[in-house]
Amino acid sequence: MNNWTVISQPIKNENKGLITYLNYLVSSDHKNHRNKTRIVPIHNSVKKLINYNFEQITDRNLARKKAKKGGRNISSYCQSFVFSLPPDIQLNDQQWKNIAMAVFCDLADHLGVSKRVLANNSFINLHDQDNQHINLVVSKVINGVVCRDLQRKAIIAFLKQSFNAAVLKLVNIDNRDYQPQTSRAKRFNKHYFEENKVIINALHSNQKVNFEFYECNNSDQPIKQKAKPKRTRRFE
């Protein structure tokens, strides 16, 4: 196998689309997850990322208006990445968390931002099911600048190499030597990112997760689309 699977999609429809998708990722009651997917939080909460992301977008749009810059506001606030292994490779939670950490650190270096900055602008969890996979969501506006690298083809090639290296180093499985032991599973496709058309109530969890350099409380509450976080003015 040339590479382990990494799939990327923009999360469309502004804040509404972001809320829908993130709530889907943490909903154990969704028809696609019920009785077949154990959802494991790894980093950040839905509520925190939505509020932080929306504040970043609002500040960026306001700055552009003050500077009298033309053009449309961005309609896709975040980029989604899915990292998956073949169904016959089953890892434990800690192994997946270690892999997520390695990929996360590589991505921060690749984007030229600190790990703490990227931590505020990202969300990660694990879907433990027949086809185990990590979900990584990253804000497109970081430090007031649109990070266009997140949507370029080069980021997929880079993340595949990072994922390959992390799996080899941390669980000693080389994608180049892998021989499938089961029939080929149906791959993720665009429908995976669009199948949830309504707001899904997020999980109620009080579990605290340590993400090495960044500790966060995964206490996801249902997010309402019309609710906007209180915006604070920044002075430099």
C-alpha cells in the first residue's frame, strides 16, 4: 500500500455548516454511529472550537471592512481531515492518541504556527468502529489570516507522509509492507461529510482529556445556530 488513507473536505455553509458537522462528529445517537461507533474525545470541545473560530472569523471580516478591502467573506470556516486504517488493523485508544499527537505536531510545523495556536484552532476525536479513524478539524482563519494551505493538494500528500511515519514509529506497522487480510472496505466519500443535514445534539460528557501541551474540558453541549459568542475588541 502506497499510503494510509487521508481524506480532506472543506466544511461549507459558514457557521451553520461547522455546527452541523462538529455536532455530528460527537453524536453517538446519530444513525451512522448508534450501536456501532464508540466516540473517543482526544482534543478540544465542539463548543470551544465553534466560539473561538467564529470570533476569529468576525474579527477578520471586520478588519477587512475597516481596511475597505473588497471581495466576499469566506463561506467555509474550517477544513476537515479523516485519517483511517484498514478494518483489519485495530489500535487501542492510546495508540490513536499518540498518532494524533504526532500528526498534529507535524501539521503545526508545516503551517508555521505554534502548537498552542493550532490547539486553539482545532478539534480531534476518534471514531472506534469497524473502520477506525481520527477526525481532525482545523480553522481556516488562524491569527487573522486565511490559511489557504489547508485546502491545497500538497497538504494531503504531506499529511499522508506524516500519518505513515506516525503509524510506523508508534505501532510498528509499515504501509509499504501491508497486505490486506480482509476484503476491501467501502471508502469514505463526499457523502460522509454531507449526510447530516440537521443540527445534532452533541454528547454530554464531563471527561477531561490531557493533550500533553494543552488541557481541555470535553463538555460538549448542544449548540444553537443563532447563538453568537460575545465578541471582545482587541487592541495592539
